[in-house]
Amino acid sequence: MLSMRVAKTVSITLPPDLLDKAQEVAQRENRTMSELFREALRRYMSQDPEWESLLRRTRAKGKTSGITSESEVERRSDEFRQEKRRRVAR
């Protein structure tokens, strides 16, 4: 069975003090760093009509795929990465 990737991994650089603050917020709010940065990006882009259109389409696609929450996206992304590592290790 082919697995469809539901999220992409990106790498960003942050000054140490900003990273520390982000980690504190994530821990305080019991979120992953991914969840924290996704929320920050959503809020930043919320005034952009093209972004809102993309979010609507993405949420609709997620719903048809059985994805109902951010934690489900995280879980599926983790599973995909683990399976990819297993395939590479073979």
C-alpha cells in the first residue's frame, strides 16, 4: 500500500533566545513545536485571502482522508517518517 504524505517537513533557523521562548510556550501549552509554528503561521497569514482559500481546500481534503485534528496530522507524519526510515535501512 502506498502511503500519501499529508505533511512536509521544513527546517528553519532561529536565534537561541527566540528558540528558548518558543520551547517555553510549546511546553506551557502542551504542544509540539510543529503545532506551535503551524498556529503562528496560520495567525500570521490569516489576513491573506489566498491563504484562507488554501486552508479551506486543505481542510476539506484532510476531512475526506479521515484527518480530524492537528494531532492526527502529526501522528500520520510520524508514521510516514518511520516507515521511510525502515525502507531506507533495508
